[in-house]
Amino acid sequence: MDDIPLDLSRVPWSSRKEAVRAFYKELWDKVDVSLVPRLFHPDFTFRGSLGPRLTGHDEFIGYVHLVMGALDH
């Protein structure tokens, strides 16, 4: 079975779906942490899959860099 990528370029997104898409495809896949303030409230909490409970933009950005740095090579 071939994995053919979906062409979602013309799909109308709700604002919630766009936020989820941006979280995974832009923030994580491209490590675009400039999106963090746009996607999250300044005091949001996040429970990372590696266990830490994080609060706020700076802690989350540090976590993103930690995870992506570990996967760099």
C-alpha cells in the first residue's frame, strides 16, 4: 500500500482545527516556537510526554528545544 499524502490545501479549517494543525505541523515539525504566544495563554500548563508539568511560554519553549535537540541527530 502506498502512502499518498493528503492534499489539504483547499480544506476550510475551523479556528480550533487550525490551532491543532499549527501546533503539530508548524510548531513541532518546524520547531517554530514563535507560534507559542499565538496558540497559548501566557500561564497555560502542559504535561509533556516525558513527564514534566510545565507552566507558561518560556517553560514550554524550553521543552520543545529539549525534545527536538535530543532528536536532532
